[in-house]
Amino acid sequence: MTHIEIQIPDDWHLHFRDGDMLNETVPATSRCFKRAIVMPNLVPPVTNAKMAEEYSQRILNARPEGSDFEPLMTLYLTNETTSEDIVEAKQVGIVAAKLYPAGATTNSDAAVKSLDALFPIFEEIQKQGMLLLIHGEVTDNHIDIFDREKEFIDRHLTHIVAAFPELKIVFEHITTKDAVEFVLAANDNVAATITPQHLLLNRNDLLVGGVRPHNYCLPVLKRNIHQQALREIVATGNKKFFLGTDSAPHEKGKKESACGCAGCYSAWSAIELYAQVFDELGVLDKLEGFASHYGADFYGLPRNDGTITLVKEDWTIPEQIILPNGNPIVPFFAGKNCTWKLKV
Ligand code: NCD
Ligand code: ZN
């Protein structure tokens, strides 16, 4: 196959950041995605309707001329979140609440320390017909970083899913065979997003031949059997698994550091790299469901009108991009070949 046309896709998990960074991140995503679920882990986090509305407006202002890109806003849960916060969020069109265990990832210090205390809030989210998006990792010091997703499933996710069968839950950026099996076995209100990096890479790509800070993200890359499980499940075209890039920009200096930040900035190549993976797997016919149908269906939103075309053509992902503040950022897969290209 030399080209493929798919309905316009959406990105069900990304980080735009704020301020002048939006002039970089919003065009990078809106070049091919119609909508995106915007993660709320700003500093300070987006914890109420007013903050989300203002943030949404800043994103809309950063759209390129003529773009009809639509940000879908989320609320950052803390142990101070009230039922009124959820009701107000629903009223202004916020589609989902995001659960970060405290300390799990970038800007999660203010997040949830006691999960059980949040059950009344989950009840309200369910009642309002909003979705619950979960960063599924425990954060205890004594739990090995490679086991944190599995431990979260066993310790928390199983209970949340059992207690709220009507609540739509997205297990975000899954990285393990255990997560795939959990989502498959769960009811139809449980789905998962999968990033390009977790389909393309495993922990050898992080650690062999030197530490590769630009492949460091959270949840951390796992061993190859887990990467394989993710590739196998997307190849089946199962509707519970859909696209969420987790594009998460950090300046070059913050990644190439003694204590480097977690996150891969993939917006300029994500749709192309997903196409590459589906092509490698011999299932390009499954790309459209994953990228353009299953996420919208799960969120109860209409599928997009219009199409994008990807062509089979080699190109090299840039070594770096200069941000609006003048600082460089190294995009995901920098300097590497990509075998598919968005036709513009
Ligand atoms: C994300 C970020 O930088 O905000 N980082 C990451 O490694 N994925 C946060 C997150 O989604 O965990
Ligand atoms: Zn993320």
C-alpha cells in the first residue's frame, strides 16, 4: 500500500502546557487531529471549571488561522475536589476528570494521596456522565518502577471498576501485558489509550548503550514482552484500545539533565509513527478504528467529518525544534527515519 486515507483522527491524551508553549504545541497537534483530550497537569493544576474554561480559551487562541481544532478539557482531581467541582465542570462542558496518584509523574505533587477518600467523587463523576481518566501507577518507594502499573491494577483499579460499573474509565497510556489483559477482561465501560513510544520501543531503547533521556516517559518503557502485547492488541482492532499520544514536551535542557524530566514530545510525528507500526504489523486497515473511531465512540462523541491521507514516504524527524521562547526541544524519534508521511 502506498497511501491510506482515514477519517480525521483525535488524540485522546496529550499535554499542551501553557503560555507561549501553546504556539508550538497547538499547531503541532491541530495539523492532523480534530480534537484532543487536554491533560490538566499545569502548575498550578486545572482543578475547577473556571480554570479549565480559561485554559481552553488560551488553547483556542493559539490555533493556526482557519483551524477548527477543538480542545476537550479535563479536571485534575485532588483530595480537595468536591462534588460541586464535578457538577460545575460538567456544566461548562468538561468531559472527564483525571486521576493522578500523588508523585506518579510530572506535576502530580498536588494530586491524590488517598484514593479511597475519592470514591464519593467517582460516584459524582459517574452520575454526571463524565469519564474518569486514570494514570495507573502506584507511587510507593518500595515498589519497583517496572511493577507500578501491575500493582495499581491489583491494588486499586480492580476495586474502582467493580464499585462503579457504569463509570466510563480510561486506563491511560498502558504499558504492560497485565494492563491489556485487565482491560480485555473488564466490562465495556473500561478502555485504554496507547502511545506511539510504547508500541515502538521497550526498555532496551531506554538503557542499552547509554541512557536515552528522550525515550524516558512515564509509565516507563517495559520489557519487550509487554511491548509485544501492546502491538498484538492493536493489531486485532479491538475497540477498547485507542490512540492517545501522551505528547508531553520538555525543553532539551530539562531532558538532558542529571535528573531528566519524563515525557516524549511526539506531536509532529505521532500519527505517522502509528501508521508505521500498523504497517509493520501488516494491519494498516486497523489504523482508522484505533485513530479515528474507537475513542470518539467510547467518549460518546460523534466521529469527525473529513479525512486525512498518509503516504508511504521516508522522512527524517528533525533533531530539534526551537520553541517560541527560543529554547530547543528534542522531538520524539529525533533524527530517525519515519516511513509514513502526512499529506498536506
Ligand atoms: C507527562 C508530562 O510530562 O506531563 N509525562 C510523561 O512521561 N508521560 C505526564 C504523564 O502523562 O504521566
Ligand atoms: Zn500524559
